[in-house]
Amino acid sequence: MNLTYRILSAAGFKNDESEAVLSPYTAQVNIMLLLYHRLL
């Protein structure tokens, strides 16, 4: 749970300022999260 929170925070989901900021890193993290949840 803590790891997921850290990933979301790093992706910019924690603060509203980074919501409009899209980067290849953010997209890659989103794909990683989708694959991670599908494995669960």
C-alpha cells in the first residue's frame, strides 16, 4: 500500500498542480499500475 502511494505521488497524483502535467514517465507509471493491478 505504501509503495502504491509512493508511485502515485511520484506520478503526480498527490498534488493538484501536477495533474495537468503529462510526461512519458507519468504515462509509463500508469501502464505499470494497470499491469500491476491486472496481475492481482
